[in-house]
Amino acid sequence: MPTTTDIKTNFTAGEISRDLLGRGDLRAYENGALTLRNVFIQPTGGVTRRAGLRHIDTADGDGRLVPFEFSTEQSYLLSITDGKITIYGSGAPIATLGAPWNADQITQIAWTQSADTLLLVHPEVSPRRLVRGASGVFSLLEWEFFTENNISHPPFYKFVDTNVTLTPGGTSGSVSLTASAPVFSEDHEGVRLRIGGKQVIITDYDSPTVVTADVIETLSGTSATIDWDEAAFSPVRGYPSTVAFHQDRLVIGGSRDLPHKMWFSHTGDLFNFDLGEGLDDEAIEFALLSDQINAIRGVFSGRHLQVFTSGAEWMVTGDPLTPKTVQITRQTRIGSLVTRHVPPVTVDGATLFLARSGREIREFIYTDVEQAYQATDLALVSRHLIKNPVDQDYDPLRRLLFIVREDGKFLTLTAYRAEAVAAWTLHETDGFVRSVAVAGGAVWMLVERGGGFSIEQLDDMLNLDAALSGENPAGAIVWSGLDHLENKEVMVLADGIVVGRKTVTDGAVTLDAPAQSVQIGLEFTHIVEPLPPVAAASARRVRLVEARFRVENTAALRVDFGRGSRDIPLRALNSGAPLLDAPAPLVSRDISVRALGWAAQSSAPLWRIEQDLPLPFTLLAVSMEIKTGG
């Protein structure tokens, strides 16, 4: 019977689909795994039990998290819920503001930031700007377009048929305006019109064809004219859908009634959209015209202005961007999510966006060879994991892209383009993750547990979820502050030792003996299961003789070779004789484990690590001695 050695040096392909079990020739097969749960894949190739989630605060309900990076020293997290914004600084709530968005509208909120101002837009709600004042006081204000002598400069557009005329009843003061077709509604009150380039404000709705207006600029006459238009954003026509800053201009991408239009403000005058005479620093506007309507779903300022629509991806060029130099070119035909707004994120010079299909994560990147953008599918070998994503953000410190799925689980993609690393893994918690944001160098999640919602922070010092830690130098038996886990069975680490499960009663747990430090929270299980070795593909029977696990700073290891899990006694591997009631030592070395018996199926994994003990675990590589038989 031949004996072979199979060495797995890394997991940089992540968890790959079972559809590839017959593709041992692929690099992804060599560096992938069949199952990876609740582990982070390091860019260097190892896998580590994921960080736990520290409980920060209870939330008012479902919503979404938005980062607000004021400076490198000051960053905030916004929790937007039904009619409310809660602002967190240094991990604690510092302000609460009323907000105009209801629970059903939150998913379509888009935002962008410039210095101390965060702009927030929704196609059904007048846009807002969140401002942090010099004294640290936050205000949520409505947009104010540049106005001079009562003449405002928002974008304008004629929504009705070009042949519809408007007849003023006078040229100044309060006048009637009569349309040749029914074009007005009660929501037109307060909306600005331009008649022959002169502005009026509608003050009263009389009928679908007649309104009363105050004249701001004296009109040129009282004859019927087709030269009129109205403010592009209003309760009648809807409001901006997406927004960004690019080349010192405010860019608005789409609105409710003009989903394919784009508007660029004056250079350096961010709320002035007056087209003027088409000078270099004046406003720009155009529509994305093609063989299909392209509802704009995101705008991103990168090497060029990138525009993500419901059916395609576009590039806006112009250096500098002026009314004369602007060019718009369609690049790819993938399409972005339409059911909710999920902003694209940048990773190593590429822009990652969620495809409209809900089954793909695309990397939008410019190639100098083709002088165009490509949209590569980053989840081609892990398509089974991409199921209806609803939120995403990128953590540059861990080099992890976090993606929240509709079912409440979340994914991480270890992305390192320079080393061709794109590794996916799935994470589960006792509850449902609803939103994710990276702010202040930390990863924050909005989590639903038992019908309640909470803000939680990824914490490398914890191995439990919804967890809290505490210290008492004198030692204590009763530990409180756990109201968010009331009646839940939790796991307890006391002085670094796993003491077992306790039930939270009246917001506290009672230990059997005093402890100076504790971690208390909900358990989660990490799993590492390899792909079947390529050497076994042509064999009827396979036997794993010995496996050598190279671990780093690992306190517990539980392995199943197909005959039930067994714990590997790591204490005995360290020098000396550690006490049994002391914290588990951290082991960094190769651990050899003998296995018995033949595997009935050569297509089955030869080992499986599945462990819920809340202790550190890192696996760097695995070497297997394998016998095969006919």
C-alpha cells in the first residue's frame, strides 16, 4: 500500500464550493478548505478563531450603522434607527438626534462625508447634513442650496412634455400660472419654477392646471411659453439617491424621478448647481443614456469618478472635470443591488461592489493595458457563501472585507491583491447581524438577539459574543451588568479558566468561587475542515496514519478523525508541570496525532477541527501521512 505525504501550507483560497471537489488541479483546491466557520484567514495563510463581539449598548431597533470619521483622532459611529440617530464616540453614546427616515426607508439611505459634515440622502426624503460644530455639538440640518438675493441655485428640470406651456398672469408680485395640461399637485406648494430663466415660488395650489406663485425675478412677459422648468428635487419629484465628492465638486447621482441623471456642483461651491455659461468651474449635468435605463445606485470617487447603476458600471473622466472635458463611458454590464443601498468600498486600489444578482462580489479595477475597467468576480470559487448580501465595509487593519447576509450571518474576505489572496469564510453568532461599519479602527455590528437589538464591537481580547469582561482585584462571586443577556445561558471564563455555563438572572451570574477577572458571553464554534487530499482521488480506500498540526499561540485543540472528537492535551507539550487549575498555556509548535482505521470514502475529509471552547486557536499548516488502497 503506497504511503504519501500531503502538506497544506496555507488557507489563502478560503472555503471553496463542493462543486470543485473534482478539480484538484486548481490552485484554489490546494490552498482551500471544505468548511471554515468563525475563523479569520490571515494574509500569511493561517486561520485564527475569530474575535469575539463585545456588547456596547442596546439599540432602539433595526437600522444601519454609518461611520463618521471626523479626523484621525476623532471618529464616530452613527446608529440610524426609526426616526432617530444615535451618535457613539469612544464606544459610548454621546448624542441622540431626531431623524426624518422611518424604519422602511433606512435601507436606501446613502451618504458621503467632507471634513465635519456628513451628507445623507434618500429618494423620498429631503436631504440632510449632519454637522459637528466646533464645540462638539451635532446638528442634523436640511440642505440649503446656494442662494443670493433670494435666487437659489439647485438643479432644474422640465419633467412634463416639452410642448406644455405656462402662462403667467403677471410679471411681478403674486401671480397666477396656468399650464396647458394638468401638471400640478398640492405638493408643488413651496417649489421653485423658472420661467424664461426667471425664478418664482409656488405659494398655493388651485387646480392641476393653475397655481399661484410669488415672483422673485421680474418675468419678461405674460405670453404662454414652453421655456419653463422646476426644481429637480422636491416633494413632487423626489430627492437625490446617491451622493459623493469628486475633484472639489459635490456629485449627485440620480433621484427618485430622474434615476439616470447626474449633477455636479460648481468647483469649490458645493451647493451651487447653476449651469451658468459653461465655464470650467461651473456646474455640470448629464444623463446616462444607453439601451436601457440605468438607475444610479452608487457614485465613488477613485482614480476616476465611478458610477454604479442597476444595469452597468460607468467611468466619468475629465482632468480637470469641466463642462467641456467631461466624458462618460460604460465599462461593464454587471449591475448593483437595487433593493437597498450598499456603498462600494475601496481595497488596494480596487472598488468592491455587490452585484445586482445578490450572488457576486465584484472587483472594479482599472487596467492600464486595456485603458478600461474590469469587474472580476471575487467569489467565483466560493459562490455558495454569497447569498443576498445586505451590507459591507472594509477593515484595513485586519485586511478583511465584512459582508452581512440577509439571513443574519456574516462573511469575511481576506483580501491582499499583491499576494493574490482572496479567501472567504462564513461566521455565525447566536442571533442575527443586521449591519456592519468600520469606524475609528474598530469593526462595529448591529445585532439582533432574541428580538432585541444591540451595538457590538469586534474585540480580539474576547472569544465570546455579546460579551463583557470585568476585573475585581479583591475577587467576586457575583458579576452583574448583563441585563442584555437576561435568562440566557452564557459561558464564563474566570481568571483565564473555562468554568462552564451559567444562566443570567436579574442581570447577573453567580460563580462557584471568587474570581478576580471574568469574560462572560455567548459561545460560538469554530470549524476547520480540509478538502479531500488529491492523492486519494484514484483510491478506493484511504487511511490517515498521522497528522501534524502546526499551531501558534493555541490553548485548545479538538480533532475528529471520523470516530468522534477528541481533545489533544496541550498542557503536556509545555515544559514544566502546569497546575490543572491554572489558565491553559499557549502552545506554538507542531502537534502530531496518530489516527486509526480506513476511511470508507476517499472523497471525505480526513480530519475536522470543531471547537466551542472560548480559548485562542491559530492553525498555520497541516502535514498528513496517508496510505491508499485499491
